[in-house]
Amino acid sequence: MNNHIVCFAALVVTILVASPAAARIECRGNFQITKQGQISTPYCEERQIARVARSYGYAVTDEEVRNNPNTKVYLCQIIGGDNRLKGSCAGYANPRGFPW
């Protein structure tokens, strides 16, 4: 019985230690870095939108852009003309660029 508890505890510790590192997604702009190379993912595109929006002074988090489609559309319509957002905001951006 004691042996099972020790094994279970070791398994739990291993999972807790390994999970955050394994679950971390690395993005470079709109692209997720994988073993096979860079791939475009919605996660990284939304993270890029939030990052660029913050550079313009918008107080927005990565999670807010990811979880609220209206925030994504709004930001893309306002700052989607920025070259850093060409892929991220392709369907939402003002075709003439910035509105000002």
C-alpha cells in the first residue's frame, strides 16, 4: 500500500513539473515555432494582435483578444493596416489602412 502512494506521488510531481514547460507555446509574430518549423496558428495571430495593440497604447491582454471575437474585430478595424498585422487581420482590416 505504501509503495502505491509513493509511486502516485512521484507521478503527480512529474506531471506538475513537466506540464507547464510542455504546454508553453512559442510564437514568433504570427507563427508558432514547432519541431517541423514555423506554422501560422490562430493562437499566435491573436497574440500578435494584442501585442501590436499594446504598442499603440490599448490596454488589452492576449486572453481578451483570444476569448472575445469582438475585441479582435475592433482592434483589426482600427490598427489592422499595420504591416505587423497583415496575416492576423486579413479578414477584418480596413483595406485602405489606418482610418486617420
